[in-house]
Amino acid sequence: MSGAAGTPATISTDVLVVGAGPSGLMLAVCLAKLGVDVVIVDGKEGPTRESRALAVQARSMELYDQLGLVDRVLAERSSATAVVPGAGSRPFGRVELRGLGEGVSPFMEITVFEQSRNERMLVAALGDLGRDVRWGHRLERLEVLGATSGAGASVMATLTGPDGNVTAQARYCVGADGSHSPVRESLGIPFEGVTNEASFYVADASGVTGLVEGAVNIRVTAEHFLLAFPMGPARMRLLGVVRDRDRDADGELREASVRALVRREFGVEYTDSGWFATYRLHHRLAARFRDGPCFLVGDAAHIHSPVGAQGMNTGLQEAHNLACALADVLVGGMPDTRLDRYQAERRPVGETLVATTDRAFGVVTADSALARFIRGRVVPVIGPLAIRLLPRVVGGRRVFGYLSQTRIHYRMSRRESAGRRRDPVVGRRLPWTGANFDVLRSMTWQVHGYGVFEPEVQAIAESLGLEAHAFPPDPHRRLQPGLVYLVRPDGFVAAAASARAVPGGPPAFREQLAG
């Protein structure tokens, strides 16, 4: 990397990742594991210390399992086994997450593993793969070279490092550099949306009383709402809305005022806090997730309220999706058009997320007379009944699927887009049968059969040069015994076909493997 005195050093790599938050680190770890040459840089001096993101949902835990990291998470996590809603100081129900997620995922609880711990774990995992984050390297300039898109495009970035300027040349660049993304701004990608009038407070509180431990607590009153995540014995992260009337005469909201607020509204007290902050909330979505050889992931692509604990998880899954696509091109030899699927698949997820969290935040923070009446008078009356009926009416697995992000669906072919009938598992993450996720750790394209004669699965896989895996019938009957399934390295089912071998492999499989 070093050059003569006064001459900028030069880095050459396949993929330059700008930003070493959870999304950027996940991307770098996946790329390194898949054999892609990657350099990751960040202007900070090290991993984040304060953590706005806190919860790791089931789908993200499955990705950590695929990367061989889940045991590290389980060793340090706190878990939320239930959701406990209530009004004021009174809880009025308990929804057990394990019951909702049974048969859907091996991870049936909300894992509380804050952002800073995710980052430190991923930095260590990257080190295990022989790579390091180039801390203290800030992006100053980004230039796209050659064609604006396709295989002929590349990037050149100017970085300011501890020892001066560094020039980085890369085939592709990924902006994982937060809501004020220099990569996004360099590309001129619009980041449109709204800023909410209300603000949030967050407190990592110790010695908490008045809440149910080991559960996500949700409380409302006519004026306020409180969201609390468990962080260990008698420790909770408290989040709530700030009204103008809650502020001091000088417009500030001090922690003493929040202590008084949560005591008065919810009967909650705590002795100390390791972190306290207030902030405004924005709901914004990048107009494009791909621009030629450049991509956006995480907060660089979308920001929204913490309702539902979806943000960090969405960024982790975007990074995983993009890493697998980049490896298909750079290692697997697929055409550059394979990378178009990243935007086609992940931007609709981000769009839905921003819209739904915006609506949910609007409901819980609205300050109209009607909203206060509903929160203060209606919710305490119908809440207990609604909690008992909701899993039955809506479907417990469906609720779990949305929260855990295991129900995300991609359109895998033009035929599906045209409205033709599709297999219900195609375009979704591979259904868990209790024994079929271990083979995904190879992060390769695979052919799966469930209740299919093993030699048939083997013959189809061999005709395509892929791994073959034959399993017993799916106990939940989602995967059909007369079919074989093409599974992508990211664990999504790309196609289904008859279990009868045909010369060259099923056409639907060949279409996907062509990129």
C-alpha cells in the first residue's frame, strides 16, 4: 500500500466497502468467506460504542448460523421470549414468541445483541478470515470509471487515512456508510422521505422495576408510549416519544425529566443509565440501490423508526444478499446482470419497511384528540381481548414471519411477474424442516429433494455441477416430494422442478444459473 514520499498509496481490490457498521461488516465477512477480494474502510477509529440497534431477528440469526457465528451471539445475548403489551402500569397479556415461531425457524425468540456487539463480533470474524478493517480511512472522493454500468465499469476512490491520502481502485463499491452516506451523495442518488415532528428518547437503564423481565414490553397511555427491550437482569433499553410539553423551558429534554415521565405514566423506575440520548426520526428511501458499479446497503439505503426492530436486520440481510450476488459474478463467472437482482429484490423490501414503520410510528405517536382517546380509553378495554384473539385471527406463524423477516418474497423470474402460478416456496427463504439448514453453511448453489429418491436428486445436481442434498419428507408439507428445489447461496429457493432428471438439468434451474 505504501508509495514514495509524497506519492499517494494505492489499493486495488474487487470490492471496496465504505463503512464498517453491521451492514458493511456483514458484507465484508460474507465476501471474504466466498473468496472475493474485499477491502473495507471506515473513518471512525473503531467499532461503535453506542448502539441504537438492539434486536437480532430470527432470519439474521439464521445468517449468523450459516457463517458459523451463531454460537458467539448465543454466548453473549439476552433473549426476549415474549411480548408483553399493556396500558399505563398494567400489563394485560403475554404473547409467547416460541409458540408463534415453532416450526418456522430454529431461533424462536428475539435475540437482544446490541449493534456494538454485532460489530465487534463481525470484526473478529473478519480477522479470522485474514482481513482487517482499515479504520481511520474517510472517503473524500468517488469516481466511476469506464461504462456507467455493466462489466466495463469500475470505481476509483480517494481516501484520507492516518498517513495521508490513499487511492483505492475497485471493480465494485458498496456504500454502507450510514444515513449521511458520502457514497450515495457522490452518486447523486435522491434520498427522499419525511422527518417526523416528534422525537424519541432512548435510555439503557439499570435497576429497572415495573416491567416484565425477559420480554419486550409495550405500554401506552393517552399521551405516551414506551417500548422496552431486555438487556440482562434488571436492565432494559427504554424508548419513548418526546412531546414538546415534556421539554424544559429551554427546549431541552433531560434524563431527570424522562425518569419522572416513565414513573408517572408507566410506574417504571430505574437507578442508573449507561446511555441516554434524544433524536429525531426520519423515514427515507434511496431512489436506487444500484448505480452502475456502486451499491447501497443499510442506513445508506433506508432509514426509519425503530418500531418492530427491523432496521439493523434489514441491513444485515441486504449485505448478505449482495455478497452472494457479487460472488456469483466475481467467483462464479455469472454475467454482471446477476447484480441487477439486488435492487430488484431488496429495494421493494426497503420500500415496504419504510412505509410500514412510518405508519406504525404515526399511530403510536399521533397527538390528536382521537388518538389520545384511543390510547387512553379504548386500548385498555379491548387490548386484553385483542392479545388473546390476534394470534388466532391473523395467524401466529404469519405474525412471527413478518417480525422475524422469514416471510420475505422475491420474484425469481419473468414468468412469475406475468402472474403465472408459482410454487409457494419459490422466491422465499428455504423452509426449515429441522435438519436442512446445516448444508447451507457451504454458501453454494444446491439442489434439494424432500422425500425424493436420492439418486434422482444426485443425477439432477450432477447435470448442473451442483451440490445435491436429499432429505426426508418435509413434516410441514411445504416442500413437495415430487419436486426438486434449486437453492441459492443466500438460502433462497430460486426454482422448483420435477424430480425426473432431464438432459442438461431443468430449464428453470438453467435460467437461474445463467444469471
